[in-house]
Amino acid sequence: MTIVVTLSPELEALLRDRAVQRGKDVSFIASELLASALEWEVQDSEEAIQGIQQGLDNFESGQFRSFQDFAEEQRHKYDLPANS
């Protein structure tokens, strides 16, 4: 399959530099980088879903704290002023 992607001159230069550094063809490096980015996106989504599910599970089991407690902790942690 052939896909044509138009890159800015700066991005093309970075891609070509990376290919030279690794001693690989520019197309190979572009494909490798794209595959890596797509895999990261899938993993990031899965981690977000797991985090949300963990939060829901914690809530259902009574393991949570009020927003006021959280806000107070953040005010102390970051030396923020109290609400007026």
C-alpha cells in the first residue's frame, strides 16, 4: 500500500537525519515511527480506560474522598491560597 504524506521541510529534515543516524532508509524510519506512535496511542487509551475503571471500582467499594479533602491537600501541597 502506498500512502503519500506531505511533511514540512523541518520535519522532513529531522526524518532524514534520523534515517542517516540509524543507517536506514527514510521510508523504513517513517514507517517505524508511525507504528510506534499508533501503538503508543492504543496503549495510552487502554491505560486511561483501566484508570477510569479502577476509579469506578474504588468508588463502588467506598474507597474515595471528598473533593474538599482533595482540594485541601492540593492547596497544602502547592502552597495555594484558600478559597475566599
